[in-house]
Amino acid sequence: NEIAWMGTDASPNDEWLELKNNSGSEIDLNCWQIIAEDGTPKIKLSEKIGAAGYYLLERTNDDTVKDILADQIYTGALGNSGEILKLYDEDGNLQDAVGHKDTTGAVVPWYAGDNTTKSTMERRDQTASGGQSSSWHTNDGITKNGTDAGGNPIRGTPKSQNSTGTFSLAGGGGGSSGPS
């Protein structure tokens, strides 16, 4: 649902991911996994995510989003140039993915988010495939939730509804973005 692949103002290492349960039922995430195609990170999920609930994963420790409790801590950095992340259920079935390769076989840049402003990549359309760039936008910088380890406002919405957002015309690495 949301990826802070660029970290926060406090630290570029303070990355976080958020899952959202779009169903009306609780989901047991035990034995589910998020696996990057390059092998890092590889996250074995635990716990449950409530109906219409959020699940916050913070890298290394629970200080990344200082004032919101993480549901899980993980290790392994996200590449700033892009990643292919896949979510698998307990039976190994692919449930969702974000990112893809171009015609040359190179991983495309993140679909949205801004490394300069540390604005997150948020899911725009909960019903569309996460592998489509049109399914994502950059946090609008107005709708925020939480503070980072340094007390700075997070330009993202951990454990709350995403912003209306903007989308990056050049892929996720640049600072240019336009209204959605």
C-alpha cells in the first residue's frame, strides 16, 4: 500500500513498508512473505492484519516512524533505483507485486516517491495490480501521519489513508512530479 524506499529526513536507512487489508475479514499473515527479486529484503511476515487494517513494517528498529508502533521489524535495504517486491501467501501463491523489468531486463525505477523530499510511494488504486505504474503516486506532502526518528513530519501516511498524491513522470528517482 505504501513504500518509503528513500527513508526519512532523519536517515535514508529508515525505510518502511505498509500493507493494507482490503477485505472485510482478518488475514493471518503467518508464513506470508515479501521477497525482493534480488533477494534483499526477504521478509517472513507474522501476526494478523485486521479487516480494512494496516500493517507497518519498519527497517532495523521501531524508531523509523517514532510515534507509530510497527507491526514488524525487518532487515535488508531497498534499492533507491528500484526493486521488484512480491507478496506471497502461506501456500506460496503470489498475492501482489510492485515493480517490473524493462525490455532490456533492467529493473525500472520506483513508480513514485521522491528521494529529495522523502515523500513516499502510495498505492492509488487498491483494485489494480501493484505492478502497474498507474496504480501508484507520490504522497502529496500535505496529507501526513507520524514523525521520523528525528521528530520530522513523515511525508507519507503510515497506518492511515493515503493522500490524493501526485505521480512522477520520470520514474521514482527524480524530484519532478506533477498533479495526478
